[in-house]
Amino acid sequence: MSDSPTRILLADDHALVRRGVRLILDAENDLTVVAEADDGAEAVARAREHRPDLAVLDIAMPRLTGLQAARELSRTCPQTRILFLTMYDNEQYFFEALGAGASGYVLKSVADRDLVEACRATMRGEPFLYPGAVEALIRDHLDRAREGGAGSSRGLTDREEEILKLVAEGHTSQQIADLLVISPKTVERHRANLLQKLGLRDRLEMTRYAIRVGLIEP
């Protein structure tokens, strides 16, 4: 590891959580928080601006989830390593985090104990997993070996998932178009495809679906 401290982007939609996490990280000589974000879209923008070594992301955030932001960062800022800090002790989120490019997964309940070591391990190129995740990985590997590999549970593209989340949060087609830098007509086409693909009738059903699969909080 180089002598200069690891530069960290911290993204969480609760200011109190960010403050607590920042205190933990900034107390270490080899770690420094250089930017904060309170939603996934802002996290992507801050990462492009500051080019941090490490992004510490929450999973449930407005506009873009941490998982969506991680996929975007993997594409646009490949030099930034990704660590999830989350309250979800949840195998589905854990596997999606790995699929989105994360190097580690830390539970908020033990952040004071695990977070600093997770940051250091990630920067050494080592994965950092909470204990239950290791068992989940082994179980998943055995299940996949038996089934011959399982496909994606939702079958949505990254773009469709982004639009589903924004529609469910109540954004208009114009607002979504502005945020994603696409035309309103393209947004409408994605909406129609989503309704058809998921067998849903309207925005209310899309919102219920988005809550059920964890894209937005109820």
C-alpha cells in the first residue's frame, strides 16, 4: 500500500449514518473521506469528480440504489473499488452486490468493528465478507452445481431497472429523461416494455413490485 491515505467516497441517504461512519474512517491515518453523497446518482457524480480509491455505498438509496450505482461505477470508474455498508443481512442483496462489482459487504450493526479492516482488505485486493455471507456463498455454489446454473431472477436490463425504480419513486417521464440523459419517448418505451415484461397494469403495481424486490423502501 502506498504512503498516501486511501481516498474514500461515502454514500448513504442518512446524514447521521454518514457522520458516524466518517468519524470511524477519518480516525485512521491511512483512510480519508474525500466526498459524501446522499443518493446513488450523486455517488456516481461525486466519483467521477473526485476519482476516489474506494466507494463505500449503502444499498437502499433514492434515485439510484447502491447496487445500481455500483454497476455504473464499475463501468465508468473502474479504478474505484467498491464496498457495501448495509443493514441488510440478506443473501439476495449480497449476491447482487458481488455481481455489481463489490469487493466487500459489511453490516452496519458491526461497522465499528469491521469497517476499517474491510476498507484495508479491499484496497489490498482481498474480499471482505461477513460470516453469514461465506456460508451463503458455499451453499449457492452447491445449489448451482446441482441445478446447472440459475439465471437472473428478474430478467430486467440495468436500464429497465433504473427506470422502474424512478417511476416507482414518482418521477415523471420528463424528469427521468433528464436524469438519465435520454429522450422522454425512450422512457415511455421502456415503461411500456416493463409493464409487459412484468405483467403489470400501472404505476401503482410497478411501485408495489419495486418495493417487493427491494428497489425502493416502503
